Amino acid sequence: MSQSSLQSSLEALLFVSGEALSLTRLEKILGAPKDEIRVAGQALAVDYQSNALRGLMILSDGESFLMATKPEHAPIVEALTKSELQENLSKAALEVLSIVAYRSPISRSEIDAIRGVNCSFTLRNLLLRDLISREGNPSDSRGYLYRPTFRFLESLGLGQISELPDFETLSQDERLKLILAGQPDVASEEETQTKKSSPIEE
């Protein structure tokens, strides 16, 4: 794969993921050596940083890459997320938010397994709205665990997550345990309605 193709592919993966992608994982997906991916990522980062017309940048800690918004755009991004929070969530977002609320801490693969589709776009949307948070997954260094935030509780007027309707019953639903135990493969694309329902998910 040429460097131009590698950069283009890497850019696409970082956009879709919404999370940091390790060189090890990228090597498996792209079928290219880590050193070539690292060079492509660094070149992509320079291109994004030097182009004033781009509102995004590529971050790296040496072993992984992440696509993020440039710091100077923080005020308008915050304004968007605040206005979005006041609008209705899409059906997909409500489903994912409910899963995180009742089953947290939960990984993205587990959320994908429950819904049957890739939920990257929806999770990124909920993260931007500060309705969920993520933390490192002790059982998978490449992944994250998701939890509802205080803002989520505040928006519902709840003092704690256990005050959700039927929390004890739904948080221990045996049917979900069976689904998670199987961890079936899920579709590689998010539902098209997710992208159409919320501008931030496009």
C-alpha cells in the first residue's frame, strides 16, 4: 500500500472510530507494518496541523493515534454540544444511552453486541454531549469502558443511577447476559438513521 493510500485509509479509520487506535490494532486492520503506519500518521498529523482550513488535528502518544478538534474551536464545539443537548436524541442515541445507563461500566464491543450494529458514531455523539464518559478498560488496554455522567443524572433529575425506573431488574437482565456471553459479530457500519438523525454524527 502506498503512503498516500495508507494516509487516506488511516484518516478514514480515525474518523469512524472516534477513539484512539493503537499501532497494533491498525497493523491488523491495514495489513501494513507499524513503522509505515507511524510514518503515515505523523505525516497526516503535520498536514492537519499546518492546514488552517482544517478544524481537526491528529494526536499521537507514540503508540496510538486519535482524531480530535483543534483547541481554538473549543468555544463553538461547546456551543454546538449545548444546543444539541437541548434537542431530542436520535432513537439510536437513546438506545445506546439506555444500555450504558443500565449496564455500566460497559465496553463498546458489549454495546455493539446488544444492539447488533457498530455504535462508534453514537458513542462519540453522547461523549460530546457529556452524557456518558469513558475510562480505560483494565481487561483490554486498547478499549474503553463507558459510564453515564453527572450531567446525565442532572438532566433526569436523579441523585444516583439506581433511581432509574426498574434499575435493579433491567441492570441484571439475564437475556443481556446471554447476549454478552456470546459476543456475536456486528455490522461494520452504523445505522444510516443514526447519521441522519443527528448532525454531529455525520
